[in-house]
Amino acid sequence: MLEELVIKFGTDGWRGVIAEDYTFANVRRCAQGFAAYLLAKGWAGQSVVVGHDKRFGSEHFAAAVAEVLAGNGLKVWLTDGPTPTPVIAFAVVERRAKGAINITASHNPPTDNGFKVRDPHGGAIDPEGLQQIEAAIPGSEGVQRLPYAAAAAQKLIEKFDAAPAYIENLRKLVDLEAIKAAGLRVLVDAMWGNGGGWFPRLLAGGATTVQEIHAERNPSFPEMRRPEPIPPNVDVGLRATVARGADVLLITDGDADRMGIGDEHGRFLNQLQVMALLAFYLLEIRGQRGPIVKTLSTTSMLNKLGQLYDVPVYETGVGFKYVAPKMMETDAILGGEESGGYAFKGNVPERDGILGNLLFLDFLVRTGKKPSQLLDLLFSKVGAHYYDRVDVQFPTAQRADVRRRVQTAQPGLALGGLRVATIDTTDGFKFNFEGGGWMLIRFSGTEPIIRVYCEVLQPEQVQPVLQAGLSLAGLRAA
């Protein structure tokens, strides 16, 4: 008998290469692990939402998951087509389900698919819960299945449209009618993913016009490396913004839980700038008050905004498995991470690229400013900040040596001409510089990749700091 794959969950669940390790057998094993986790909590007979993205075979993997959950006596609400991750998350609360399984690899390359899990609040499951699910994953012989037709006949699997309830909640959070009437020229890059069709649907019927690119299903994701809302993947959209005379480019990633923004000049606003802009909008324009939750890999502009508006800012490890629980604990108005995923009070504690983009449009409408002018306004409050990140692969055998080199660094070290004041080891190694700015070195938990991030106060400091981080690790960019 062949030895079965040992499945390890990352920050959100499990991902793998389709047909190599991401197989129907392994997806069913994961579903059995999640079912066992729910049953251990005493939730026998309760319901679970199951959804999927537009990747190769996703709807079939979702059906396989539904069969396993039904085989364990759980009721399944199965989405009736590709559905954005935030819509699936909202459906958990709306349907009073005990969690969700989402078949998506989000922003990963086209070779991959994934298995994401959510809790009864629609948010990421905390690290302890993920470990319990992982530990409950059996071999293939331990999987219980009820064939789809039989499960449907018993009403253990029911298809449903998750959109109407989600849209009803959107209307409570954003003045869609004001955006429709504003006469904006909006371009949307759906990155061949689940965000396709959503903004025309939400904003049709007024003076604002919405055009889309990459809105159809195409699991090979042409014109980009992967459906991740950062350059160079968004370069086609940025050029189209200028060519079509759009006021703004809205971007959603493959499953529409992350967002990106291009300004009226076709320039990309990076993820740290966007989160700071959204925080500024909530605090200044909407007058909201409450905590902000950020991962340690995102912008220190949030700390400055917290001081200006007298609201606490909490910093967590990287991943929404840390952000979501902290948001619920503190009743935060905003939570987010460096990847472009942001969550908002009044919604479920889940990244939402649709809501985030709509709030950005509302920012434009309420101020009458262009995206570039909003960034200038933010910088006038907190000072200019500049960010970039580099990912480098290295042989697995070198991991211990690379980590040793990084962890022996001490305060007082100079990196790219900036002196280190303190080092934070909450999640990776974050070097905070004297006078402001930081650099973070993190190791991927699932791949032989090191990630170096930095945010500094002068644009010419960015690349020297990133290169100094790689040099500290004994590596260099490819």
C-alpha cells in the first residue's frame, strides 16, 4: 500500500498542486478531518457552508467535500456556482452554520488548488483549531461518504445562492446609490476570478460606469503570473486604466477576498498604502472610533493614525487566523494584513475585496478627490512611507543555517544604512529602525522561501534595506 501524504495546514488551510498532491482522495481526507473536528465540538447534525472558486475542477472538489460532510451526518449548504470567499463567509452567519469549507487557492499559481476552513463567525479558525483539524485527518480508509444523489435526496446537501443576503448587508455598510450617482469611471480587474460581474451588478443603473477586464473563467490566468493583486500581475489593468480614461482601477484576487487599487495615472497603490487609506477614511471621513488590528508585516502608518485619532492599534502575527480572533476580541473597526486582505466592522471577520473596494469608491465620492490626491492627503497626516518585498527560494537543507544567521543579529546593526533599534520575534524577525521604518524577515511555513519586507521613510532606502536583509540571511535575489 502506498504511503499517504501527510497533510499540513498553513495560515488558512491546505493547498497543493492539482493531481500531484491535491487529489480527490486527499481533499476527502481533509473534509473528514473537518467533520471530525465539528463532531468533537458536539455539533452533530449541524450545517456547513461549502463553496468554491473558478479554478480547474473546483466545483467537483466542492461536491466531493459535500459528500463527506453528508456522510458524517452534517447538513451542507453548497453554493450554486463560483462564489467570492467573503460571500461564503457571510453565508456561514446568515445560515447559522458551524463553519465553512472553501475550495480555493486564492492568489496562488494556476497549478494549485486549496482547502480553506472557516469558523461559525465566518472568520479564520485560530491556530489551535487548525492543529486539531490537521490531527483529525485520517487515511483514505477512514473517510465516510454519502453519494451526492443520495445526500441531495435526503436534503443533506442543498444548493443555494449566497449573494442576496450578502448584498443586503453591503447596502447597510456602503451607500451604493451615492456611488452610482457620482459619475465615476471605474475599471475592474477581476483577475479571471470570483469577483467577475460583481461591480457591474452592484453599481448598474446610474451615472457611474463600470468596465471589466479578466472577468471570465480561465484557470490558466493569462496575462499574469498568478491572480495576486500586485505588480506585475496587475500591469495590464494599470495600462488599461490610462487607455480607457478611468478614474480608478479596482482589483480583486482569484477568490475576491483581497483587493488592489490603481490610481487615475495607472500607478499601483501598494497594499500598505491602501490599508492606511481605508483606516484614514473610516476615522476621518466616517468618524468611526475603535481599535485597528494589523499584522506585524503591514504599515506603521496605522500606528500614527492611531495616535492622531486616539484609537488603539493591535499587532498580531501574520495571517487572518491571528487577525480575525483579535478583531472579535477587541470589536475592531478594521483588521488587515500586508497581502491586501482587509476586514471591516459590521461584516464578518473575514477579508473582503468587494466591500473594501466599495469603501474606497465611497472615499472618492465623499471627498471628491482622485486616488492620487487621497494618497497625498494621507501623507500630509502621517508622512510619506515607502514599501516593497522580495521573496527568494533557497535549498531546504540550508534552512537551519539561514535561520541561524538571521537570529544572531543584534540591535545596533546597520541594514542598508539604517540602524536597528529593536528586534521583534513575534512572527519572524522584525528589525525596527531608529527614527522610523522597519524590515521583516519571515520563513514560509510550507515552502523553502524566505520573505523580506520593508517600509521606510525615503524611497531610495527601500532596495538597499531589502538587499541588506537578504545579505544578512546569506542569500541574494534571483
